[in-house]
Amino acid sequence: MNRLGEKSLRTLEYFTVLDMLAAEAASERGKERCRALRPIADREEAALWMRQTTDAKDMMQVHGSPSFAGVKDVLASLSRADMGGVLSLRELLDVAGMLRAARTVQGYVAEQEGKTSLSPMFALLTGNRALEESITTAILSEEEVADGASHELLSIRRQMRQISGKVREVLGRMVSGERSKYLQEAIITQRNGRYVVPVKAEHRGDVPGLVHDVSSSGATVFVEPAQVVEINNQLKVLEGKEELEIERILAALSAEVSASAEVIRTDYDMLTALDFIFARAKLSYKLNACAPILQPEGQGVRLVRARHPLLDRKAAVPIDIAIGFDYDTLVITGPNTGGKTVSLKTLGLLSLMAASGLHLPADETSEVAIFENVYADIGDEQSIEQSLSTFSSHMKTIVSIADCCGQGDLVLFDELGAGTDPVEGAALAVSIIGYARQMGAFVAATTHYSELKTFALTADGVENASCEFDVQSLQPTYRLLTGIPGKSNAFAIAGRLGLPPTIIERAKEQLSTESTRFEDVLAELEKERRQMEKYKAEADRLRRAAQSEKDKALSLKDQTEDKADRLLQRARDQADAILKDARMTAETVFGELDELKKKNAADLANENLQAARAALRGVITETETRHRQKREKRTVAPEEIRPVKPGDEVQLLNVSNVTATVLSAPDKDGNVQVQAGIMKMTVKQNEVRLVQQPEKPKPKTFRAGTGGVRELRLKSTPSEVDVRGLCAEEAILEVDQFISGALMAGLPQVTIIHGKGTGVLRAAIQQHLKPNKRIKTVRNGAFGEGEMGVTVVEFK
């Protein structure tokens, strides 16, 4: 990018947005990628970047953000290992942390369903669990190698502990024996790696041995008694062996790192690239932004409810601004502090963000073209050192833009032609705009000149816009109105601020008749526009009220019908229960009669049996008949009937929960043939209701600013996690995922339950969390919180 392009990026505050982006990245390399981001002119590549941001945001919405906390720059360490160098404990731990991060991110993507634009990057992650465990098992911290790093090291340290115990035993007898009176204190200490006792200077000759140190006052001499000299020598020999064994272990681990260097480099590159992409998604959440529609080359920009990303979301007034499509030049007018420059910067900055793959703080229906270049001349750049006035400094920038601008560029001019004679400045401004248009560029300019307003009204492809201003309150509304030229309102503002009316009248007399008439026309247009907006707002209010009443009526009707259905179903269930009881009673009686038949005479018993059966069946039949007669047919009111036609889906009002398809149009008697499943039937037209087809679900939206249309719905996040029973490594992985989700959900404080036990799990978790820059404090639980069995984490 040329020097003018970099200057325009700085003018439009693009680098400030990159600083916000870098703050969302976890790794240093990811932050560097964020700050190095630049807009591109290739629409296909910009569309890929935008799709990656969108896919990352969708993943975060469901599963939270993957953890990149362990991703450290290991490239220098890998190069040293390739050359046969031995890596330090810190370097090896960084490699292990990076491998752990690769494994964690692999686990994150395992939860995803379907392929996305990020799938190829996730697929390149390999990890190396064996090397990771070799390092973390052998190295406990930056200063300590584990005893179990090798059998030889374990044996050496066991001998060292035995010999140290023997030394302490000998010196302990001396400290507590008759020679204790020669000692300054009854303690055992070390000097130069050898065990000594503090002897009073005047009794130096009473304790034979080697002097290793003297106190600053000279009153104490640190003596290695003769009886422990040989034992200390053995300890020194073992310490030398320990250092050699540690060096051998580190060399072996470094060789393993060198053997996997290419895989580790690939993992590092992919993790930092993913960190960069997910930082863009996090910034999108922070700005409540969304992906715009990328237009083909040469189409233009149409921003709907757009906000400048550096303004407070709650206070900023969204604007609608467009250029291209029906016109290639936009002239923005209006009073000072009305928002002209902010509108110009919003147009330029959001165009640059779209070309960088960043989501925009605007409505999702916004459309953006990818410009070849964006040039901006905004702000007062007068220079005392270079003896440049405001006009001269602006003109110097304009000359550079004129030399560079061409087809497919966007050029932004703030207060074009200002700082010189108004007549000459206006003529120069019209000429500059004409030249940029002739070169094929899109142009947006702010001005106070009436000549430019007239130019926009008369020239093809040029459109007026104005920033609204409330003269009564002397406050801008910050609304941008396209198609209407604005007034400077200088006389009205001066009058409201107390300037004498006579001065204002004399000023008006100085205006030409044409200027006065033009301002009057603008005032009349503004008055009519406000009236039309008032009528439109009232019409919208009435329409919404009518729709709300209609929705309430339909909802009440549905509730009533549902209640009636429930009552009918309850009555049917009760009747079915009565019939079931009757049948069970009948069966009992039939059984008793059968027994009676066996005991009594055959003829008499048979007659009694038949009579009882007939009587019971009559009772059951009569009950069923009465039950069916109580069911009244439901019908649709005549005013609700809409003639059905073949293919319509209808609900059978007198058959519970049955939907059927209409097979034929109604006949002269109002009968229609329908099919429910495999069964066909003929019913009255007023006994069916047309089923309203559900609208297709709209895509997920997110509320953008005040009155926006997008609303984020993140998965609810618990405030505590239980890792009891897990090993330290598994617990840390679980805690990383939990902390990431809690940060995305905005929780101020979370609790990690690890139990008391030996304290190893607690120490590992707290040591892992303390370096995290997003965490304010890590502490043990207080009384009532779980005490030493929990860790409480407070976020910044």
C-alpha cells in the first residue's frame, strides 16, 4: 500500500480498530497478525475472510471460544533444536503448552457438525501427545526437573537425600550436644552448597573444620565440621552427576522436539491463524456487528443503521448512507457539529473493515463493494513547520489523491474548497469532484457552499444529503437525510444564542436574492419533510396497533378452542372410564353365572345367564349411545370460511388432532372430500379449518445498536465447574474450556471445585490460572465457599 493509502487509513482511524482487534487475540503472534491486517481489493479473498469470521462467530455462539492461552512463539526454539542446541526448561514448557493448545483445539472442533471455511485449518492441526507428556512429566516448572524424568536421576536424588540426612544427623548431634555452647545459634545452614554451623568467632578454634563464610559483623563464622567434610564431598559428587543427568534429559527432549519441528511449526501457524480469526469474531460480538452483503465490483455501498465503531454503542445514532447504485457522488451539507464528518468517516471506515474481513456495526441488509483504494482528506492538517495554511495542507493532499485515484476507488473530501475565497473555493470544489468522477472514482464530500448544493441538484449522478439539525433546541439529531440539501442555519443559531436582531437583519440583506430564495426553498422542503415523517410515523403506529389487536383476537380464539377441546377430551376420558368399569363388572357377573351354571340345573341356569347378559349389554349400549349424542359437532363461523381448494391442508374440527388434505372442491351441498393418512372421507366445508402454513424461519439475527435487528443468544454458562477425580492435566484442560465460556458469557466470578486432598490439584490449577491476563484474582475459597476445597476466580 502506498504512502497516501497508509495516511488515509490513519485519517479514518482504521489502526485504532486494529488495536481493538489485537486486544481480542490471545497469542502474541495472533496480536501481530491483527495489527498487520490491511484491506484487500480482491473480492473473492475478502469474501473468504468474511466467511471465516462468520463461521468462527457461529461456532462461538454454540460452543464458546477455543482456548489459545498456551500458544507461545516457539519458532526460535525450534530453530535452535534443529541446530543441535539444548533447549531450556522454559523453552520446552512453551513447546508443551503449544502442543497442549493444539490438542485442545482439536477437541473443540470435534464437537462441531458439518464443514465450514475453517475446517481445512483445523484439519492441519496434528499435535504430539507423546512429546507433550514427555516434557510435562519430566519438567515440573522453569526451575525444577521431576525425579521421575529418568531412572538414573531418581537414583541419584535418592542417594542425595540419604547423604543429606546423614549430614543433618551428625550436625544435629553437634548442635544439641556439649559443643552447642560454641555456636551462635543452634541451627544447620548451607554455604557454597555445603552444610555448615554458625560458630562464635571467639570459639573458632574449639570447632575443627573448614571455614566457608563470615557474617558481615564478623561475630559469626560458618564452619564445616571435620567429621562431615567427607560426607559433604560425596554430596557434591552426586550434585555433579545430577547436573549431567539433567543436561542429558534436556538434550534428549530437545532432540525429540527437533524430530517433530515441522509438525510443531505447522501447528503454531494454524493456531495463530485461528486465534486471529476468532479475534475477529470476538470483535464482532463486542461491536454487536454482522456480516454485510459483498457487492460485485463497481456497485457501491449501502449502509443501513450504521454506527461508527469507535463511538459509544448506546449513545451513537445509527445512520443510513449510500453511494453508488443510482449515483456515484454524494454531497453532504448541514451545520457544524451536525455529524457530517462522522458520516463521512463511517462510510470510509466501514468500507475498509469489509475489505478486511471484519463484521460491520450495521444492519445485516447493508451492502458493501470492495474498492480498489479508499482515499480521504479529512481534518485540519495545517503545518507551522512547513508554513502550510489549512487550505494549502488540504490542497497538497487533494493533489496527491488526484494523481492516484482511478476506476473503483472511493474518495472522501471533508469541507472541500474551504479555507479560501468562497466563490473560488466553491468553483474549485465542483471542478475537483468532476475530475475524480471522470477518473471513475466514487466521491463523497461535505461542504457549506450553496453552489455545491445546486450542483448536486442539477448534475446527473450526484445526490444531496444533509445532517438534520433541530433549530429550536440548537442540537443536532445526527440523522443523515439523503436526497435533501441541508441548511447551515447560521442566522437561526446566532439568534438563539443572543445576537441582536438588527445585526441578523443586516446580514440577511447582504445575501443575494437567489441565495435567499434558495434558502427559503430548502426551509420549505424541510418543513414538508418533517410533516411527511409525522404522517408516516402515525400511519405506522396505527398499522401496528391494528395488527396487534388482530393478533390478540386470533390468539384468544385459539385459546378458547383449545380449552373446549381439553374439556371435551376430559369428558370422553371420563365416559371411557365408566364404560371400562361396566365391561369389567359384566365380565365378573358372567364368570359368576358360569360357576352357577355348573352347580345348578342346566336349563334354569342357562336362562338366567342369557337374561343377565342381555340386560348388561343393553346398559352398556345405552351408555355408549348417550356418550356419542353429547358430542356436538364443531363448525367454523360463516365469516371465517374461505373456500378451500384441492391441495389445501385443513384441520378436522370434530376429530381430535387430525389434519387432512383436500382432494376436491366443495359441491353444491357444501361437502368436500378429504384424505387423512390412508383414509378418505366426505365432510361439510364448515367442519374444517384451513391450516395456516408456517412462515419459513428467518435467519438468526442479532440486535445492532438501538432499534437494530440482531440479538445475540449465547448458551447459558454455569458459574462453577467440578474437576474432582481428574488428574492435573485433565483438570487444567477442563478449566481452560470453562474459563473461556465464562469470559464469553461475561461472568464476573466463577468457582472451581477440586477438593482438598493432598493439595496437588489445587496448586496445579492456581499456578496455571495466575498468568492469565483476563483474570484479576485467584484465591482459595473463604468460610462458607468451600475453603481449601475450591478456587475462586475473579475476572477483570
